[in-house]
Amino acid sequence: MRGSALLLAIMVATPSWARGEEIATANPAVDRSRLGVMASYFGETGTHPGLAFGVDYGLLRIGEPHELFARGQLGSYLHPRLYWGAFAGGELGWRSTASFGLRGELALGFAYLHTLLASPVYEVGSDGRARASTDFGRPNVMPSISFGAGWDLGRRTGVPLAVMLRPMVFWQLPVNHAALLHAAGLLSFTYSL
Amino acid sequence: MRAFALSLAVALLSACGPSSKLDDTFYVRSRGADMPVWVRGDLSTSNVMLVLISGGPGGPGIFFADSPGFVRLSKKYGVAFWDQRLSGSSTGTAGVETLTLDQYAEDLDAVVQVLKQRHGDPKIVLLGWSWGGMVGTAYLSSAARQQGIAGWIDLDGVHSSPSAMSLARAWAMARARERVAQGQDVEKWNAELAWYDAHSPLSMADMVRHGQNVAALGGSIRHPEKDPGIGSAWMNFSGPFNGMLTMSNQATVLAEAMKEGSAMNQAMLTDQTGALPSLTLPSLLLWGEYDGQVPLAHGQEAFQKLGTPADRKSLVVMPDAAHGSLLDQPDGFAAAVEGFADGL
């Protein structure tokens, strides 16, 4: 996972001319900025609500349909009464887009996740009385794998917007000295600048 | 229009989960563990708060909040569902070395103190189920702590694991012999009888295979169709419950229980029979007739040895129920608890 993060950092930091990449120009609808902004509904188990915002950057296009991309993301979600999580990290992925707009993608991610208890916390003192206690949260790391299927509206309509449904599994670790598996569903809107 | 929209929203929300007057979630922090407690129900007429000390060890408490027996009890009493350390949805930094009976009792004391302060000093009734019997007995063996508790409900609970395991082994072997005599799965049950002959007494490491046998012989649950399994969709997706964490925690604690010499292993093997005479509070012992995990004879021993005067303790045997009438006979379970709690 450290290797993925390092690769992501190198690719983001390396200018395109240094990578010698070719940007497709055959279709004007495709020949737009490689930079996009993204907003997502982030639902842990689908129903524990959250939001994520990020930037999406096309690192390398191979022909018209295929692209290696990187994303930076900030997000948060709430498991009501149990905990609130906030994360910041990146993803590296591959996507393919058919000429009529259908798009699929696969991405690997790594983030820092901080969780805070979402209900009052009490401790009992030496006098036997319960007192409210402060929760400063727990630091976790959050590796992830997501798949995506959706539509690049730009292919047909010229509107530089892609809508993707992205099932994701991620791990939260450590939780009670183990890695805890989560499932999440994202509905993402990416606007190409 | 606004009123209609509001009514619709309330109706939809009500349809999503069981309604309840009390609906309070908080965490109790104790020696590295952050343990969630969910309080549901109604204290307004009874002022009785039932506190579930769930089984396992490592089993969840909150998980049972929407089981039919507790839903019925929640209409009349407050019910506190507590996820013990490294169990259910508990988190924190607590290590497995903290899984001692003394620590469980200290955690329960913290839960009781917070409940009393947060809910106007209700009458606390502890309900220990299976492994919860060990925690409840450890807690109540302190006279000072016992003074703060109005009643004790022992639901197929353990007070001595060596004794319970010995009885459970004998129960399983007797049922296996019945199967052989009836010509049912003769080869399988003969093999299991041979295994039991080679494992006397049972060790904690034997508990997985033994548990599978007891379940196959109907000693865990008589009516599997009533088993909540992984819980309702509402509980999984909207309640203060984390199914994946619950499974992960339970696996951790059970693995510790089977590890010879571990804190959990030592806790499991503790014999608290000698502490029973010091329990003098009103008590209800509720046992499944067909319990193969903690057989009825264990409950009868507890009933005889409890220090509670005869007119303030009772042993109720639930027909057509195995280990936990809560699941097999939710109405019978709730009626027995009501009969006890209303008399406090």
C-alpha cells in the first residue's frame, strides 16, 4: 500500500511533458482539460450518510477510451450514534469510456481516517461518580478498492460532466487491534474544467 | 400541507424502527474501552431499568434491542443494551489482557453508575444471559455493588464454567445416544460419542466442536426460524450497531477464550459457585427446558445455592426453549420478566 501511495505521489508531481504522454485529440469532446472537480454522496453501508469532495486528474491517456487517473479526496460520513469519520487521501485508477459515453473504472486508494464517537462519553471517577469525558478520536488508515460504472455526458451532449456509481470496500485499521472491513456506495459527479 | 408533510415524515421514520419513549445512546469509557450503551423503553410507570449483560463471551448487547422479547419489555421498562469491552460495537485501545472478570465487573459498575445519573436513579435489574451470568455473579458478589441493584435475572447463565461444561458434555452425549438409538445419523453420532470419550473433561479448545454438536442436537435454539441471525435490516443500516465490527470483535474474544492461559481463558474457567450464597437480592432464574449449552441442572444448582430467601427467588423452566428463551419463546420470556420486575 505504501508503494501505491508513493507511485501516486510521483505521478501527480511529474509534469505531463516529462512523462511524454499523448493526449487524444481526435474527438473534440474528449480533448478537454484533464483536470476535474468531483462531488460525491458517500454512504458507508449505503445508508450512513456522508459527502466527499475532490479533484480528478488524468495522468495518461492511451488512445481515446482509456485513461490512468489520480484523485485527491476529502470526505466525511456519520454512523448515527456510533461514530463520525473524516478522511483525506488519494486514489489511483484506470477508466475506460465507450464512444457513446458508458464509462467503467477501477481505483485503489489510501487515506487517513479519523473517527470520533458520535454520542456522549462518560467515565467514572475514583469517587464513583460518572463524568462527561472528551473524545479526541482515533487515528486510522483507510486503504480502499472501488469499482465504478456510469456515464460521461460529454461524449454525447458536450456537457463536461460524468456521473458514476461507485461501490467501494475499505479497511479501517487498527480497530481493536484488527483491520475492520467496510462497504460503501458513492454517487459521484465529476465536472471537467 | 406542512402538517401533512410532517405527519408523513414521522410515519415513515416510525416505520423504519421500533418506537420507544426512551431513546438514549452514550458511551462508557473504562480502562481503554469505549463501550456503547443504548437505552430504550419507558421508565415513566415502572421506574425499572433492565440491563442486559449479554453472552458469548464477546457477544453483542445492542444487537438484541429489536428482538421481539425486548421490544415487548421496552413498552413497560427501560432496557439498557450494553456492548461489553471488545464486543459488539465497542472500540478503544483496550487489549485482550483486560478481558478479566474483575474488569468486566468494573465496566458493568460504570454502566450502572452512568445509567443512574443519566436516568434519575431508576431501580436497576441486571439480566445476565449465558456468559452474562458470570459477569453478573462477579459483579453482585460485592456487597456494596449488590446494594445498588434491585433484582437479578439469570437467563441460562453460567456461574461456574467447569461445572457448566461438564453438564453440557453429559447432555450432548445423552442426546447423541438417543439419536443413535433412533437410527438417526448413526455414523456421525457414534463418531462424536467417541470424540467425547477422548475429551474428558472438555477444554476451552474443544468448545467449537462441542458447540456445533449442541446446536445440531437442538440445545442452542429450538426454533431456528426465530434466530435474528445478523439482525434486522433496520438494525444494520440505521441503528447504533456495526455488524462487521461485532463479528470481528466476537472472533477476537472467542479466540482468546480458547487460548490456554489467556486472561479470557482464565475468566471463562472461573468457578464462582462459592460466591452464590452472598447473593441475597430478589432473583429470577429463567431456564430453557432443552438448554444444552448450560443445562437446567446448572440453574437448579444456582437456585439452591443463592443466598436469597426462598420467598424472593424463583426458578422458571421455559418449555420448548433451549439456551435463551429470549429467542425461542419471546412472549414467555417477557411475561416471566414482567412478573418478576412488577413485584420489585
